[in-house]
Amino acid sequence: MSFDKILEKKGIDVLLIKITNQSNYGYLDGQEQTETIKAVVLPLKAEEIKFWGDVGIAKAAIKAFVNVDLETGWQMEIDGKRYSIRAYENYQSYKKAILEAVND
């Protein structure tokens, strides 16, 4: 089954928040651009939590599978809660983002 079919069946709508810093007369202003995308969101397994903790992402909680380009530092809003993209892995037809909860 193709990843697009999996997204269609099991994907949920999430808000991808693209954060960019732009210079405003010497000051950096953070700009947010939002886009609604489909993602398959799953909790991390125990061995994944240990792996990501060992490489410095101690608060990694969930993973999201998407078919759009990602950058670290961007955020996703899932069920009203924001998560920061701390790492991602590229596969042929999809990307797996490792997400960490953002403290408000």
C-alpha cells in the first residue's frame, strides 16, 4: 500500500507551523506561516525514547509521518498542543518527524 493511501485512511489533520527569522532593522523577527497537512501520528516506543534521549532529545514524545518537506525548528499543532520538530528522517515517499512538546 502506498504512503498516500495510508495517509488518506489513517492520517489526521495537523497544523504545520513554518517558523522563519527575518531581519527587521537589525532585530530578528520570528514569522510563522501555517499550513494544514495530513500526518500519521504515533507515540514513540520505549527503545525509540531511549535512542532519542541518548542523542540529546530527552523530551521526545511522538513521531509523525508526513509527505511534505520539513525543517528542524518548525512546529506542528496536534489536537491543540504544539510540538517542535527536533529531528526528522527522510525516506523515499515520506518523512518521519520526531516531536517534542513545546512548553507554553
